[in-house]
Amino acid sequence: MDLAKKLGWKSRELVISRERVTFEEILSIVKDLRDAIISNLDDYIILVNGLNIKLLKGLETEILGDTTIDIFPPAAGGVIS
């Protein structure tokens, strides 16, 4: 099953009251996403404004206002943004 079907949503918009949070904090807010990807996090390509978080600060990558996060599951496809 692809990630979008597993989650029951393909796109999600969050409104965060703080100026900046980390990707890890986003995962603590979006628990269904965290539960779906955290055990196989290295299998996913996670882009923050088009940049792979593995090349940034990983889970500690800062998410600022008006940021786009795209998550590409392994091989099966089905982008989540």
C-alpha cells in the first residue's frame, strides 16, 4: 500500500504558531505520518523546499513559515506534500 493510501490523505497543511520548528517536531504533531515512516525513515526521500533533509540537518532540519515538505516513499511512488 502506498503512503497516501495508508495515511488517508495526500496533502496536508499545518499552521504552526512558532516561527520555526524542526522536522522532528512536525512528526510529533502529525502522528500518523510519524508512525508510517519513522521505522524506515532512511527509505524515504524527504525534501524541505526541494532540499533533501539528509543533506541538511536530518530530523533537526528547521522548518520555517511557508515551507513545503515533500515525502517520497520507496519505489512505490505516491508523493506526499
